[in-house]
Amino acid sequence: MTEARIIRFHETGGPDVLVGDTVTVDAPGPAEVIIRNTAIGLNFIDTYHRTGLYPVELPFIPGTEGAGVIEAVGSDVAHVSEGDRVAYLAPGGAYSTHAKIPAGSVVKLPDFVDDETAAATFLKGLTAWMLLFEVYKVRPGDTALIWAAAGGVGSLIVPWAASLGVKVIGIVSTKRKAERVLENGASHAVLVTEDIAAKVQELTDGKGVDVAYDSVGKDSAEVSIRSLRPRGWFVTYGNASGPVDPISPGRLGLAGSAVMTRPSLFDFVGTPEEIGRGGAALFGALRVGTIKAEIGQRYALSDAAEAHRALEARQTMGSTVLLP
């Protein structure tokens, strides 16, 4: 048994509900591993769990990705061993010095990926892979509208899409972020204060975009739909401003037979083979420099509440990692 320091919440609410505690981590089951975390990724889904937007059983330890060293393995685990450096996905539980994780969600890290890079990019990078290759498969010459283009996922989608020959229009909240997005390969950066749909039509000569990758949700959905070309794809994958209001099929028809989908990463990495395939694509893109970890902020795990405040206030750029 191992004593772990954790951050959890006993009730939903603002960042102040996050409190420190200690728990005992029992020995792993046959298909589990225990990981000593060295870095933990911060994601918007952590705030959705905390606020109750995505209901969870209380008390709850947030955190959906991390990296560290395996300290114990279950009897049925063969693809990783004690002492291996790994990255992992989890439905929760990563805000901890030690985490017990299903072995099927764990991937061994190559030597060229350090722990902070893994924690900053694993879930976000797999999300970018899912969006670009599994949901709407982008092609050279496509035009993509990418919301929160300087954020954790956006800072990976933008250069990855650009490397595939996609014309990227990135939506950002500040001029500083606009500069970063253009440096990352976007063709254009548009501020949220502009008339985005009109600007998109201007930038595409009235054609609209082939796909809108929208992590903002409620405040951006209608703008995304109005920015599409006929038969364009509206991919809504986040709720930073709240859940999207119901959209009737007729509205999609009026948008030119638009396609709408709401993907969830865990539906695309549900087996060891799937997560291994996505991980190989992610690590390959990191190795050749197509994408890189843009770690804009580092917080101690004990300061998780402050990290949540900064994320929700749009004060972060790139990825944020929590350090145990």
C-alpha cells in the first residue's frame, strides 16, 4: 500500500472546492498499474467535473492525463513493467502523487519524450489526432476554423493541420495569442471580438470553411455553423462557455446540409490497440517536430485551484502542467 497526496472535491462549485488530502492506494488489480506521477496535465474537462457540468460520484479526484514511473504492476500486465516511464489517460484520479490506472490506458514513453511533454500533450495530442484523422479527415487544400487556437488542444491542432496542407483560421482572445497562432502555422488569426462569421466569409472568398473544430460550445456554435461551406462539418468537442443549446436538423439543412458531430476521445481510444495507434501518431509528430509541447504554465499540484482559475479566465497559453 502507498500513501498518496491528492487534490479532490466533496461538492461541486468553483475552484475553492478543490482541497488537499491523503489517501491509501491499494495494490493494483490483475489488469492495473500504480504510477508515481511526475507531471499531470490540466484540461478543461477537469473544470467540467468540478462544476458538475459532467456529473461524477463524489468525492472525486479530478485529472484525466499524466505521466510518471510505474511502481507496481498487476499479474496480467505484460506490455509495461516496474520502472517504465509512461503516459496515461484516466476518467479521473490524476491529481495525485500516485495513481492506480487500468493498464490498457497506459503507454510506454519513448526516450525522446520527457515527462512534462507527455503530461502536456497526451490527452490533448490524442484529441488533436482524433479530430484531424478520425472524425473529419482533413485533406490538403481544406480550410479549417479552429477555436481557442492558442489553447492546449488548439496549439497542437494548428501546426498539425498546417503540416497537412490545411489552411487554418484560428480564433483567439488576444493579440498576443494571435501572434502565437500565426507563428504556429495558421494562415489567419481572428479575435473573438470581431464578426467571426463575416470575417471567415471574407477570408474564404465567400465559400466558408470545410470544418469548424469548436471547443468553446454555447457561445460559438451558431458562429461555427454560419462559417461553414455547404456540406461542411461542425465538430463540437468542448464546452468552455457551457453546453451547446439544442440544434434542430432543419438548422443544419439551412446551413447547406451541414454535418454536426460531438466526438468524445474515450470512444476513439477504448482499446489498447486504439490508444497505441493514436499514441504512435502523436509521438511520431513530436519526434519530427510537427508539433511540440507548448507548456505555458506550471503549478504545484497543491495550487490546482489557482490553475483552474487561470484556465477559466483565459489567462493561460498553450498547456498547463501540475507538478506533484
